[in-house]
Amino acid sequence: MDKKIKLTKNIRFKVALRHQYLQGSWNYERMQNGGWAFSIIPAIKALYSNKEDRIKALKRHLEFYNTHPYVSSPVMGVTLSLEEEKANGAKIDDATIQGVKVGMMGPLAGVGDPVFWFTARPILGALGASLALSGSIMGPLLFFVVWNVIRFAFMWYTQEFGYKVGTKITKDLSGGLLNKITTGASILGMFIIGALVQRWVSISFAPIVSKVTQSQGAYIEWDKLPQGAEGIKSALAQYSALGANGLDAVKVTTLQQNLDQLIPGLAALLLTLLCCKLLKKKVSPITIIIALFVVGIVARVIGLM
């Protein structure tokens, strides 16, 4: 009986080190596939002694791949487990391995940005900046060291987690466990993306709905403010009491203000859903981008936006 091939911890660590450079090789056709293939080479060499098998393995990992570079680690872990089982004779075809990668990379991509770019990094950056402003060299050093410790620790341990979970997936190729993982990741990813639509997508309709002349005292009378610092102080006090509507004698209400009062971010949400529907109908992303440019420019010219 042949001895079972196993990926040692040392090999998996080499993959994790290489995986840090996932975005070191980009192309517009298959995105991060070059960085992914570079990362998994130590595992391929350890699992396959035959040159032809190595070539086939490398080719199947040059397919399209694109996700957040940090949350890519659990995907790599699961893939390493699948490759290990395949090298040991399990009936796992190329489509299954690629399906696992595609099924996990999309949902997880929506988790990486808010967790790392919008939460962890700004917090550590603010802490480091506050120390740097006080003249301490520890500011930039703290940011650099703590950020990289968090980053690599997360990548290593989630890769190991994916590797251990992957062994269970290989025993359940009917899809039960894999479906649960990808469904859960999809729900989490879509929830976060939906919450960030208003932040990422900005639409402002310019048409004026109404102009109302405000009564005296409901706006700041700029020509009657005292000179110098007293005038600035008075203007700030009145602005605090009256709000943005008190800046001018005529209150102008735009279509966008009315929409914001109805449902904030409605236009951005509808545009996002439209783009999703077009992508589902196999409309090219390049076509959608060009169409958005054209619509935006025309809408600006005619005064709609």
C-alpha cells in the first residue's frame, strides 16, 4: 500500500509566505491568477513528482481568480486540502477545485474591505499618527509592526483553518458542507456590500424642485454681521441654531434632497441592483462601465446630475 502524501506544516508555511504577494502579478483577463499560481508552487512540487502532473496542476491554478488578498487565505487552505486528496487518488476533478475557489472568493471579497481597509487599518493608523504628532518615533513603528503581525497572523491561521475544513469537504463531495460554507459566506458578503452601497456609490440629482424666500431671522444676514472676529463668531452661532437652511435668504430644495428624505441612498441602491442584473444577463463589465460614463456625462451636460 502506497504511503499517503501529506503537505507538511513547513510546506504550508512556504505557501503562506508566497501568498502575501498574491497581488504582485495582475492582468485584466484573469486578475490574480499569476500570484495564486506562484503561491501554490511549493505544494504542487511536494504533491506531484511527475513533471506532467505538475504542469497540469499549475495550469488549473492559472484560471481566473480575484478576491481580497487577506481573505484569500482560507480559500488557499481549502484548495491545498483538495489538491492533497487529489494527489492521493481521490476522484476530484479540475472543475471541482475551481468551483470551490470561485464559490468562496466572491463572497469573502466583500468581507475583506470593511474589516481591514475600513476598520483595522484606520484605527491603527490613527493610533500611530497620534504618537507621531507628539514627536515619538514609536508612532510609525507601532503601526508597521502591529499591522503586519495582525495581517500575517490572520492569513496563516485562516489558511490552516481552511486546510483542516477542506478535509471534511473532500469527504462530502456531494456538496452539503461546501454549500453551507459558500452560502454562509455569500450571506455575510452580500450583507456587508449592501450596507456599504451608499458609501461606495454616489448619485446626486441636481434639478431644483422649489425655491422659497425665508422670513427675516430664519437665515443669516451676512451684510449686517459685525466686522472681524465678532462677525465670524456671530455667523457660527447663527449657523449652529439655524442649520444649513439658514445660509441663504432663499431656501432651495433639490430633487436629491427630496429623495434623501424619502429613502436615503435609494438611487445608489437601484443603480447597484441594475448593474447586478446586467451582469447576471452576461453583459460585459466593460460595456456597463462605458455606459455609466456616457450616462453620467450626458446627465451632467443637461443638468440632471
